Amino acid sequence: MQLLVPAVVAISFYMRRDRYAAAVGIWWLGESMADVAPYADDARAGQLPLLGGVTGSEVEDYHDWEAMLGRLGLLTWDHSIGSFFFVTGGVVMAAAIIWGIMVSFRQPKAD
């Protein structure tokens, strides 16, 4: 949901032809990607504190990323997946800022 909601917001604004708001939604998506990166990276170690106040190593099947990557057989890729989300999130945020600036310069000036 952390990635789905910003994506839906961006698509919704884009379909309504509000390009600047769509750029903000895309920036939000990139920021969310960067936010999930440390948790994906922590899937095997389970050292980060989670919402319930415990770490993933204290309670079995509590760490979402450990459970997801484990079921997909990708648990050993946790560091690479975390890095992917972090770098891609940064690229998406930068692209959204550039697009937002371009959109603002292309809009007609109000009289």
C-alpha cells in the first residue's frame, strides 16, 4: 500500500490532466520507495524497530519484508532489493521535480 497509494494518486491526477499534481504524486512514490529501502535491506538481519515496537528478529513472521522475500525465494537478495528501491526512489524523485518544473514553465500565465 505504501507504493500503491502514491501511484494511484499520480495516475489519477495525470488522467485529469493536472500534470503538476501528477508530478507531486510521482515524487511521493519515489519518496515512498526510498522509505521502504531500509526495511527491504533489513529482511534477513531483522534489526530495525518495526511499528509494534519490536524488531523482526524478536517475533517470527513479523517483518513484512522477511515474509514477502522469503515466500518469493528472494530473501538472500534483500540488500540488492533495498539498494534498488533506494536508488530508484531517488531517480524517481529527481525526475518528478524536473517534470514539475517543466510543467510550471509551460503553463500559461494568468492575466
